[in-house]
Amino acid sequence: MSDTDENGYRVVRNDEEQYSIWRADRELPAGWHAEGTTGTRQECLDHIAEVWTDMRPLSLRRRMASA
């Protein structure tokens, strides 16, 4: 992995509140939105590990809460 691979990432999230990372210099894929965190690949992955504590999609969490 080159030095450029470690720079310029951002955390993205979809409408189901699932997280991923995306190169900052690339257009976001449909259905994904910038979450606000940017940094190296590892910094972004570390942030996701902190904030994404429930891996269930939002729609499933809502169904389970209303059951």
C-alpha cells in the first residue's frame, strides 16, 4: 500500500445507518452520505469502531423496538 492510500479518506453512512470508508477524492456512491469524519484510512476505521456499536440495520432496530 502506498502513502497515498493512507491519506484522504472519509467516513460515510447510508440510510440504514451502516458505515464504511470512501476515498475523499471520489464521488460518493448512490445512497451514501458523508458522516463528517475525515483522515487516514486507519483513523476512519477507528472512528467507525467507536460509533457503530450496533450492526443491525436501522429498519431492523425499529421493527424490533416496536414489537
